[in-house]
Amino acid sequence: MSLPKSFSQSISELEDSIYLNHLDRKTRIRLYNLLAREYSFVNQVKSINNAEKALVLSKEINDSAGIASAYRILGSIYSQNDNHFQSLEFFLQALDIFKSRNDSLGIANVYVSLGHYYKRLKRIEEQIDYHEKSLIIFRSLGNKSRIGVATHNLAESYLLGGEFEKSRELVKESIQINSDLNKLSVLSSCYNILGKLEYKIGNKDSAIINFEKVLEISKKLGDKSQKLATVDALINLSDIYYELNQNQLMLDYLKQAIEYSNLTLLDDELSVIYLKLIKYYANSEQFDSLQFYLSEFQSINTKRKDLQLNNQFELIKSVEDSYYLQKVNNKLEKSNLIQATRLQLAYFGIISVLIILIILVWSLYINIKKNKKLARQQMIIQTQKNHLEKLNNTKNKFFSIVAHDLKSPLNSLKSFTDILSDHFDSFSKEDIKNFSNEIKTSVGNTIKMADNLINWARIQMEDVSVDKITLNVAESVQPIYALYRNIASKKDIDLKLEIGENLKICVDQNQLEFVIRNLLNNAIKFTKRGGVIKLSAQELNDKVEIIVEDNGVGMPDQIKENVFKLESKHSIRGTEGETGTGLGLMLCQEFVNLNEGELLIDSEENKGTTIKIRFDKAL
């Protein structure tokens, strides 16, 4: 069934459409994903909620396209909040699904998202690589609309990388395509790129012409204009006229930019504009105006930080709510199970009485047989009691971990924000930047902790399936190695890879990749700067052995002996204060066991750790 109206509907119309009774589930999934995408620009919490609804419904009907689309949207939201680890997880899951479906359009769209992901990380080489990949696919499909977007993205990437001629060639192609298709929003952004290119190489007159085209298109589009391109054009025009000593024009464009940014809620751009005005009024010694814009700058920055913290809190709250919702469902299931067990016991009790009466009447032999049966039932009941006690102890420890490891970083986060709020004027920009980095790291680690806790809980509830396929170890490990080599280099750690070409195993690919990522993450966490980590694999008789070896701090004997026991679990900090729940290795052990493998640890304090995982060699 097609959607009730075109995809250009407003958010309110889309929300109304969701509740139409005649919609089939696939159409409803597409609407949830579309709502999630639209909300990602204005309300990230609502965006996540709609993406999760699409994800749940997609899994119910095994709609892999809906699942992949939801993962891609979730990846974009987490990337916007600098949660790069979780964001990349979602993107890679979406990419895997689209590849398994041979969905070229879906693959190319994920490449676009990965290009934007690396743009936020200021990794120009990777940004260009993914936008080039997306353009190649869109060209092969003959999809003019997406070619117009991809050439725009690649032109912008080349501009950021200083390759001006390549940027010019692509942006002109994009302008032609989007003009033919009347895609005015993308077209305005193309003129903005061309304007910035001309400005960078000193062609101010040509730059002004292109920036004015952006404003002309923006005026024509009204509410549907490309907001960022419009404000960027106004700011660049002000810079040009400042350099031409036409200060009144410079001020006019900056004030237009302020008005437009206020209307479109572009707080980041407002900060940039206020800084330019502060610099101008300070140099011209207009102190009343200087004081006004200093106050505006402080106000907008406070608003941005409060909004960022609120968004991050809401993201964490969303994860927490999902966890507690699952917990409530589990309690209801357990309550129903207890009630069913009681009815069953009552039924067995009645039958037992009847059997006893028959035994008393007919024979002593039947009575003896009945006694033996009761003895066996008693043994089963005792076994179940012991098992329930063990589960209860595990539950108590799990909640203690949640209470400690989630509460501690949130308290730390509150302390940072209290300090910033109470003593903002006494800190330098560098101090504030350092506090912001600490807050960002704390929030990222907290979400990773919550993810590990929820994954562990799902395994305990036997809510994890294993989808085994035959994998080439080198091909599966290479993308993970490429990612963690960059992460390791930030800590001056040399991450080496030594894996043969023809090693094959039969395992669940997602679970194998989870294990290797966790082992590499732990190795980096507990290896000091300048250390060495080696990821290797080898054939061992009828097994394939994957090894992660480091020369880090190693494990004391007490921790090594209890590393897989939940009752002995406690937080361990890395060499530079990185936090964790201590559940990572337990999750690795669980996933390896689910895939009929074996995990071995050899560690010596102050000398390093070697972890080996072994699986049967695939034929």
C-alpha cells in the first residue's frame, strides 16, 4: 500500500496518518521512519522514539529494509550528539542489512551518512571516500536526484580538503542537475559552496554573486529554504564587505543573519555571528554595543549548553526507559508464569489425591510407585528452588552494578554542570572547553555502559538468537581494525594486524564483531601510551584461533580468577581514567559460548594480557 500523501507532508500530517486504521504494517513502518527523520532536525528524543517504534514493528514482520532504515536514522541522531561509538554501530548494522539485501540505493544512502559522520570528526580523507562511493552507486543506478545530492556532498568535501578544481567541477554538475530537477533547496546550498570556493581563491565579486543567488532562492522558498546555507551566505557576505571596508553593509548582513537564525533556531550560527560583532565593536571602541553583544553571546551559549545537556540527558533517559519497560514486561511474564504454575500444581494435587485413593483400593504396589513419583517431583522442586535463588543473587548484583556504574558518572556530570553554572565568569575559554570535553566523554561512556548492561540482561533472559554464516576472518576483522587503529593512534598505541587470507569460521557475524570490538577496546583502555597491541589469527589443528595481545597493565591474579563471575564484578578504570562496568569480557564470553567457541585469558600484572578465542574451522 502507498502512503496516504506524498513524503513532503508536515510533521503533524504524518503523525495524523500514523493512526489511520486501514494502513498496513509496512506503510506504518515507513511513516515511523519518515517521522524519525523529520524530527531529527527539531526534537531528537521524539526522533529516537519513532525510530524505535519502526524498529520494533519491522522486527515483528521481519522487514529488513525497515530495520536498516531505522538503524541509519538512529546512527545520525547519535552522531549529532557526538556519541560516535554508538552511531558507528548503528551505521554498520544498517550497511550489513542493505548489503545482505543487495540494496544498492540503501547502501549508497548509508555511505552518505558515513560521509557526514566523518565530516563531524573532521576526517576529510574518509569523508571524501564515502561520498565518492555513494556517487559511484547513484551514477550506476541513474538516480538523477541522488546524483545531484552526492555531487553536492563531494564538492563540499573537496572544498574542505583544499582541492578547489575538483570541487568546482562537481558543484557545477550539481547546479545543472538540481536546476533541471527544480531542487531549489539543494541548489541554494550548491551556490553557497561555489561562493565559498570563489571567496577562498580571492574572487570576491564572483563570490558575492553566488551568495546573493543563495539569498534569492531562500526568499523564494520561504519556510522550505535551506536554513544553514542561507545563514552561511549572509555571514560570508558580511566578511567580504568587512574586508572591502564597507562596514555598514557588513553590519546589515550580520543583523539579517541574526534575525534569520532566531527565526530558524540556529543557535550555533548565532554564536558565530555574535563573536564577529563583538570583535568589530571592540576594535571600533563602541562599548555599549560591545556590552550588548557580549551579553547576547553569553545568553545563547548558556542556552546551547543547557539544550545540549538536556538532549544528552533525554537520550540517556530514553535508554533507561527502554530498559525499565523491558523489566516491567519481565515481571508480568514472571507473574503469569507463577500463576500458571500454581494452577498446574493444584491440578496435579487433585490427580495425586485420586491416584492415592485408587492405590489404597487396588494395591500396595501402586502406592510404592506413587511414593517414588512424589520423590522425583520433590527433587525437581528443590532443583528449581536452587535455580531461582541463583537467579535472584544474579539479579541483586546486576542492580548493584546499575546503581553504582550509572549513578557515578551522572553525579560526575552534575558536578561539572554545577561548577560551570555557578562559576562561569571565572573560567577561561580553555577551561570551559576542557569541562565540555569531560562532560562529553562522561555521557558517551555512560551510554556505552547502559548498552552493555542491557545486552547482558538480554542474554540472561535468553533473548539473543544466533545466526551463523561462514565468514572469512580477515575480511570480517579488517573494517574493525581500520576503525580501532584510528582510536589507538589517539593514545599513541601501535595497533598491528597479522591475519592469514584463507581462515574461515562459521559464527554469527554481528556477535563475532561485537567480541573483537570489545577486546580491542579493552586492550586500548588498559595499555599505556606508546604501547603495542597485536590482532592476529592462525589455524590450530581443526580450530581457528583469533588473538588480541597487548603489553598493557595486565590483571592481578584476584581479578583474573573472577573475571567471568558476576558476583565479583566491579568497575575498573583504564590507564587514562576510562570507565567501564566490567561486563565487557562477560558479554564476550557469553557470545563466544553461544557460537560454540572457547575464550582463554592469559594475563600477568604489569606485563600485559593475551586473549584467545577459538572456533571450529569451517569446511
